Amino acid sequence: MSNKMNIVGIGPGAREYLTLKALDVIENSDVLVGSKRSLDLFNNTNAEMVVLEPRDIPKTIKKAVSYLEEGFTVTVLSTGDPGFSGMLKTIKKLSPNTKVNVLPGISSIQLAAAKLEIPWDTANLLTIHGGKAPTEDLLDKLDNSRPNIILPNRHISELAEYLIDHGFSPEHGITICEKLSYPDEQIVHITLEEAKQMDFGYMCVVVI
Ligand SMILES: C[S@@+](CC[C@H](N)C(=O)[O-])C[C@H]1O[C@@H](n2cnc3c(N)ncnc32)[C@H](O)[C@@H]1O
């Protein structure tokens, strides 16, 4: 019988947000699987590194499972927390019979809430990450009575345009938290109209 696959949350990006437990499991792994950004944090370990490219996820998870079946200690790195728009859902879907050991990490959602001093038990947490464009059901999911903390899809300008087109005032505020925990972290409070005209990177949490 094979051992469990570790799915470890590595936090928002900077090393100081890693948990000691995550480090211990990672340092004792034979194989690390993760995005280039995740693996770069652990260049000093001797583990075999398997890069998880977005277009090759099923193939790479299959490879990780075969390492596990051969008896290696396999750890899949998930940025933030594996349970929020992370690798837990992906592995459960692609390899439902694989036994897993999930280690939580600090989600980008949590760090955004902390930076903005939002108690996140009062917030509406949403993800449209990975979606091509905002869809109609986003409107049903938004809750105007509390902060909506959202992992956006790639283009925040599209999200802003969509909200304006669906009845939000162009003057409605939006907060964009980009590259949280990195030296070039940026938090901006702007209007939807301004956000519509601007370009942000893919690593953002937004609050509406
Ligand atoms: C695949 S999802 C992973 C989310 C992750 N499981 C979490 O809990 O933060 C990747 C998205 O998370 C957000 N994200 C991850 N790290 C971030 C950071 N350091 N700053 C801002 N947003 C981040 C971005 O929206 C990015 O496109």
C-alpha cells in the first residue's frame, strides 16, 4: 500500500510566511511538485523537482502518483492554502483514490484581509480564478452588504468592465492587492472606472 501524498500550502510567496510544519515536510520529501514560483523557494533541498505547468496538470499529477506508488515521499506545493482555489480540489478530481495529507498555508485571501484589516469571517470569499471571463453567476454570488474578497481571473480590467456593465457605478471602489508578501507588493484603492483602464499582473486579490 502506498503512503499519502502531501499537499502543502506554502503561503503567499515570501519564505517567512511558510509554516514550520510545511518546511519540515518539504525538507523530508524525495519529490517536490509545484509551479516554478513554488519550487524556487526550495532550491536548497535535494528533492527531485517536478515543475507543474498549467497546461500539463493531469500528466504531472499522474507522474506524482507513480512516484508515490514507487514508495517515494511526494509533496505537492500549493501556493497560499491548498483548500482555497488550490491543489486539493485538483488532486481530488484527477486522482480521487490517492490518499492525501493536507497541510494548510496562509492564503493570499487571508493576507489581503489582514493588510486591509478586514475580519474575514465577515467577508464574502469568492474565486473566479482560472475562468476565462466573469460570468453571470458572479453577480448572484456578490454580496453588497459585506466586503467581497475575490481571487480574480487574469484580467482585472475585464472584471471592472463587467461590474460596470452589470449595474455597478463606475465610481464604486475596488481595492487591488498585488504580489502580497513580495518586496514589490502593491495595494491600491481605486474606482472601477480606473481599474477598467489599468493593467495588473496575475497575482492579485481584489476587494469590492
Ligand atoms: C491558483 S490560485 C491559488 C490561490 C491560493 N491557494 C491561495 O490560497 O492564495 C492563484 C491566484 O491566487 C492569488 N495569489 C496567490 N498568491 C498571491 C500573492 N502573493 N498576492 C496576491 N495574490 C496572490 C492570485 O489571484 C493568483 O492568480
